[in-house]
Amino acid sequence: MYKILIVSALTLITFAGNAVNGIAQTSPRSPASSPEIDPGYYIDLNRAKNLARQAAEQINGGLRQYRAEAAMHGPVQDAPYTENDDNTITFTFKGRPPGATMYTVETSVTVNQTNGRVTVNYNRPIRN
């Protein structure tokens, strides 16, 4: 079942990418101009993003009380993250109560890519 989901997701990503290229009327990058990136890299990175967002949601009282910024829901390339040397990824993002217009909380979460351990480093008012 898991393999079917991965194949379906990769197929969908391929079709979506081709549709965007057609709409934008740009030619795709040639293999010589861009390095080959393992599709599993983005799957793992997206999983880490989701784990970080879910940790922030939980520590801030759940979805009835907290919403992470849009970048934590969209494409993983747009998420505010840093890849660390120890095979961890740190996401630092803002959140707010549902319906609010101003972000009030900043959260920093580190996800270990090896064992899936999630560590909340900071979850307080936004730092300047």
C-alpha cells in the first residue's frame, strides 16, 4: 500500500510539474544544467515539515487554538528550514490563533531524519 502511495504521489508531482511548465511556457531545465535530486529527498523533507508543524500544533493547544503559517502547509521548498550537519532539519516558523491576522508565536522544531525524534527548541512570543 505504501509503495502505491509513493508511486501515485510521484506520478502526480510529474504531471503537475509538466502542467506548470506548459502554462508558464518555459522549457524544462536540461539535465546538464541541474543536478539530479532523489525524489525521496523531498518526501523525507516534507515528512519532517509535517512532523514539525504537528508538534507546534500539539504544544500550542491543537488546531482549535493554533494555526502555523502558510509556508508550513505548502510546498516543502517554501518552508523555513535549515539542514544541520547531524542529519537533522530545523524549522523555524510563526503561528497564530485561528482567525487572527497577526502572528503571535514563533516555534523552532528540530526533526532527526535518522530516528524521527522531534524536539521543540523554542515556542514563545516572536523574537525580533
